[in-house]
Amino acid sequence: MSSWWSNFWDKVTGTERVKVRARNKKGHYVADDKSTPDVNEAYTVKRIKKKRGRPAKVNTNNTDE
């Protein structure tokens, strides 16, 4: 779950949290440890920048006539 502080920080920094597969130092996927049923080690949460910007302009000039 997310706390109010995490939500606030996401708004301030312009980021969002995304759940992705965990990887080790070599880049291989990490498997889930079955001895810990309440924690899933195979997935981790990463913080990424939100995409900002204005939408692309639509060209309304018809030069095909």
C-alpha cells in the first residue's frame, strides 16, 4: 500500500511507482521465495518519471489539392 507521504512525494517530483520484475546483479530474474508467503520477492516497485509535454500539433493545411 502507499502512504500519504509517498503520494505527496510522487506529486512533488513528478514520478509514479510501477511494479516490475526484480533482477539480480547479472540481470537475471529473481524467483519468489516460497518460505515467505506474505512477501513476493519476484516483484519490486520502481519510481519512474511521468511523461510530460504537450501533445503533437495536428497539421490542418491541405496541400494535396
